[in-house]
Amino acid sequence: MTRRMEESVEMSASRPFLEPRPEAIGGPDRLVATLARHGRFAAAATLLSTARCTTRALNSLLAALCSSPAFLRAAPSVLLRAAPHAAPDATTFRILTSALCRARRPAAAADLLRCMPALLLDPDPRHCRAVLASLCRCAPAADALAFLDDMRRRWGVSPSRADHHAVLDALLRDGMAAEAYEVVATQMDADGVAPGLPEFERLLRAFRANGSFDAVEEAFDEMLLRGIVPGARAYDAYVGALCDRGDLAGARRMLGCMDRAGCPPGVTTFGVVVAGCVAAGDVGAAREVVREAVSRGLLWDAPALAELVGALRAGGQLARAARELLLEDILRGGCAAGLDASAFQQLIGAGGLCGEALSPCAEAAGVVGETPTSLLPGAERF
């Protein structure tokens, strides 16, 4: 019992407990509610355990107790003292579990729900989903996944798309990409919720991030078998995975596949392949990819260029050769939209490029003056 609870008990004991007035006899429920409302929790608990109060009175006291985290620990003892007269109902459990979730203790709330069948009670679907959402936010993803299974098997609550998305978020947050794939590829179907392109896009990015290239292939194939048409983000993740495992020829072939599939690659996809070629040490292939993008009339705007530079920097490949590629083939080649050489140089960093390397490019690009501009939008991310 907390110190504050002890003080409440002492204060209650120091006040004379008045006999209820005649008009109050037979209405202990109302008296319990009144005592709880005025903070006289010890007196309310004593009355609850001695008088024939109803479950409604029990819930009134618990709601008052659970409104303060300091008194939440006293709730189990109140339940035990009320047991001879007032049996808990679904509302009782909703009050307790809601308070536990607010106190960031969703695992305890889940354990309480698992006690309900023994009392011939089942949580309602909305109640289950509230606890699941709290588990996804505040507990390990494995706990949320186990509770999702309990919803389905113990209580017959079919998880919704929002429930699956919350669990998917938690699993990917905790690096459990394989378990996330199982949810998308198997469990969602079993629950009557067909996965779509957004779920597969997230899986592809997660598998690529942890280097599970075979899993990228499997997830991409599964998406196609389901008749889901990949979007640009899905293709970018797949092409990036091909580059990461050194299959540059396959990545370049995918550019043509995207055309045939009706999703022509943009500068972001070309940038993924350019970064992959540079990472493999094949700057010549990177130049060919840039020239192909130019032949299609594509322009690297500020966000796309910042993303390309970020990919090169993340791979440790923003060396002189890569910088010259960016300056000569993108800036001087005229496929950088609305950029000047000064901003370009600030974005890629002045450390590895001497001043004379910039000057010819600036002249070729038609840039005059030496007034520096601010960094390109998005460059601060890299």
C-alpha cells in the first residue's frame, strides 16, 4: 500500500463513521460511491466488504481509485474484500485494464483479460483492441503478437486491419521482420484482411535494411503472385536489394521491367542504381545509368539529389570519383533541376574536392557569381 493510501486510511479511521440515515438504509451502493467520490477510500472499501453492495458499487470505487496512479495498487485488495458480495463484471475489468494501460503497464492489463474466461466473462472486441494498441506502443513486439493470437483463439475476436498494422509497426520497430512477414503473408488472410501494397513495401524495405536479400525476393514474388502491382517505392526497395548483393546487371534489367510493367523508373530509382554501381566501384556503369536517365528527359531535383548523395554517403562512397560524377554528369550535363554549382558543392561537401574542380563545372552550367546559397532542401538529413 502506498504512503498516500496509508494516509487516506488514517484520515478515514480518525473520522467517526456515522451510521447511515434511515433513508440511506438499503442503499449502501450510493454511500460507497459518495465516500469514493470524496476520497475516503478506506471507509468505502470497509463498507464494501461488510455491507451487501453490488458490482455497481465496486466499480464506482475502482473507478475512483484508478483515476490516480498512486491508488492503482490498492485496487486488487479492494477486489478481494468485495468478493463475498460483489463479483466483478466486464466493466470491472475494463476499468482496471484501462488504468493499467494509462500507467504504461499493458502487459498487466493483458494478463487481467486472460483471467476473464475463468469467471465466465469475455472481453468485448473494442476492449481487446485498446489493450493491443497499448501493447504495441509500450511493450515488446512479441507480447503484442502473442496477444493478437489470444484475441483470435481465446475470445473469437477477429483482428482488424488497424490491429494488424499496429502489430506490424511493433514487429518492424523491434527488428522482427521475419515475424512481420508471417503476419502479412499468413495471418492477415486467415483473419479475412487481405494485405496490400503498403504492407509489402514496408517488408521489402525492412528486409533490405537487414540484408535479407532472399527474403526480399520471396516477399516481392509473393506480392506478384497475389496480383498486387508494385509501385515505385516497392521497385526501389527491390532494385536497391539487387544492388546491395552485387547484382548490378539484374538491377539495370529491372529498369526495363518497370517500363514494361507500366511503372517507368524515376530519378529516385535511377539514383538507387547509380549508388549501387559506385558502391561496387564501377563508376563507368554509374555514368551509363546517368546518361540513360538524361536520355529519358529526367531531372534530379533537390530532394532526389539529396537522396542520392545520402545513399552515396551512407555507403562510404562519396569520394572524389563519385563527386566528379555528380558534378560533371549531373550538374554540367544539365539534368539537375533549379540548382547552382555553389549549392551543389555545399551539399556534397567541399572537403574532398579542390576549388579548381568546381570552376569548370560552374562555367559549363552557366553559373555566375560566387554568392553561396543555402543547403538544398533535405540535405540536412545526410
